[in-house]
Amino acid sequence: MGTVQTNYFVTNEYLLNEKSYFREALDLVTLPVRAFLNGHVVDLRGTSVALKRNVFDFSKTIANPNLALLVSRVLRFAVFVLFAYFYNFSLVSSGLLCLKYLIESSSIENQIRSMEQKSEGPESSKEVRSITLDTTGLEKPEKLHSHKSAIYDKMKGEKSWIEDTNIRLTIYPFKRDGVKQLPIFSNKCGEIKAHEGFFFYPNAKELQEEWTANFSTPQLFSKCLDGDLTQDELQVMEHPGLYHIKRKIDEKPEIGTLKEDEIALITGAKRRGAFLANYCYGKQFASRSTDDVQGYAFKLDEAESRIFCMSVPKVLPEQVGKPYKKEDLEALFYRSYHAFSKIKALAKPQRIRIHTGNWGCGSSGHNPRVVALMQVAAAHLAGVDVLEYYPLEAKKDWQIAIYYYESLKPGFSSWTVDEFLTDMAMRAQDRGFVYKSHRD
């Protein structure tokens, strides 16, 4: 029987400079032949690429995945007939080749169906919960710490109320099954940047949505009234309309409680000022005088923010210093992916820029290296356009996380999400993926 050589499908170097649609068209035309090359082909850059990754990439380049599937089936069947004619296959050989065709077609179909499920969102609309609130006329929350009460008044300015006329909080559930078998390296984040200091809130550009993380507990904004100052409380202090969302949640806790893998998206909350948190963060906030604290707060022009909330799994005291368990790596990855992919789906055709950082690396006891790696991997798979990361004092862990992710791609390009997370757990000790001690 004749042998097809993979180098027949290496295109001349000059074609790389042509428009990208040529590359996609060539990938499609050679798809049937590549299916019979043990699932690999030499691509336009001379690199061996796994078939299922190549097919998955192609299916994302067109609007209708079913069209990709139909064309793929027709071309693959045509090549099977041509091979049988030119090579005079025996009945047994033809039967085996046909079986291989059916198996690989099923594999491709599963990939494309997974991609469809991913783009449509894996949750049921019946399980989505939301709150819409107009804060006009609402009094300042009771039991608000004196420092936060003074800053609330400063953010309000000369107005009688915090006038956020359309704050909307929506909680989205998530099912992991549609994501576990996706190729972990099948997509790419457009740009990743590291930043100094705390989150900033740039004005949204015309074709780009800005989304900023809220590192919450399962009960959203549960500690925003007390005297501590964490990332969650700082964000609420700068967006005082969120205090009133907290009041609504207290009335109906089931509305604002995140269950496993659920995330919340908030729109319409206006940022009315900034607070220099690096001068009195954490427990130091309550120990300062009200006058001192007010001096760190500045009134700004009002601007709406987009916020996504993710709760982090709690690290138990007995876990400190021990390697990460797979279930916690899964929680970190899938919640990040859920938030990023949901934002991406809702923002189309606009670009998105995500602002995130050391999620759960304070009092919750998580390792900034692990948290960074899981969010970077999730951002790539979700196709985030720009990821702005704020590592604070954990710059080295951030750099190591980026190195780990990039070093895995060349040798493990066909890994699924589940295989990636399994390997991270198996080699957690060697990589320094251990739970950290709790901090005040």
C-alpha cells in the first residue's frame, strides 16, 4: 500500500506572508489527508500539530461550526474513495480505513460540538439569577463602620443620594462537562501584562470592554460593612452603590450566594472616587483615625464599571504547606474560565480587557503562583483579548507561572483541560504548588 509523506503538505515560506484566510483554507483542504497521518500534520510553519487541535482551531474561524463539520465529512469521504481507487485496497484494508474514518469523524464532531457548547454558554437560562436596583432615594446603610460611613458621604458629594439608576447583578451557573475535554492549548490570549499596585479602572474604549475582578466570598459583599479593608471592601467603598446591592442580598440571601463554580457579573455601578489603600490596608484601616482615612480618599468624576465576582475555595489550616489537591486546582481554573468565557461571549463583537490579580492569596491562604497559573491558562482558553494582572509583591510567582505555562505548550499541545489539571496536581510538590499560610 502506498505511503503518504507529511512533507507533501509543507507550504513554501513566502505563503506565510499572505493573508491569514489562505492558511485557514489550506488547513481545510488538507484536512482529509491529515486525518490518515496518525492525527498529525506538518503545518505551514513546519511544526507537527495534533489533528484535534488543528480541527478545533479551524472550527473557530467560521461563524457556523456545522458548516465546518459538513465540509470536513465530504472531503474526508472523497479522499477515502480516491485512496481506495488509486491504491487498490483490499476489502479488509478498505474496511479498516473506513472504520478509522468513522472514529476520527466522531472525534472531530465532538470537538466542534464542544466548541458550540462553549460559545453558547454551558448554563441553563432557568438557573440564572439577577437583581436590578435603582439606588436613588436609598438611605446610607446602617451598621456601616464609621470610617466607611465618612468615605460614603465623601463619595456622594453634594447629592442627597447615591444615584446609580440601573445596577444589575447576574449570577451564572456553570457545568464543567463541556470544558474538561477541550484542548487546553487550543486558544490564545491576545496580550498579557503585569501591573504595579492595586487595580485601576481605565475608561472603556469604543471597541473594548473593561472588566475588573471582585475577589468575593460565596456570600457576596458579606464583610463590606465592617472595619477591615480587603480588595472586596475597597471596591465597594469606591462604588458605594454596591452597599445597596448588599442590602438586597441580605433580604434574599439565595439571590446573592455563589454556589460551586458560579460567577456574578455586575454592570451599572459607578465608581465615584479612589482610595489610597496602600497606606492602610487590611486591619490597619480600622486602627487609623477617621480624619486620616478621609485624607486617603479622593472624589472622581463618576464612571460606570463592569465587575465580575469569583469566590475562592477556602484553605484549611491543616492544608498549609501541603501540595495542592486537584479539586482546588479545578475550582480555581473552572471559575476563572467561567468568568472570562462568559464575559467574552456577552461582549461580542467587542474586545475585552480583564483586570485581575492575587485572587484568594491573603486571608484565604492560596498560593499566588498557582492562582496566577490557573487564571493565565483560563484566559488563554477563553480567548481573552487583554489580561491585565496585578501581582503586587508576588512578582516572582507571576513570572514563574508564565514560564510554566509557556514551557508546557510545545511538548503537550494535545493535552485536554482535565489532563492539564491532573498533571498540575501530580507534580504540585515539585513545582512549589503548596498552600500558603493565612494572613491577616
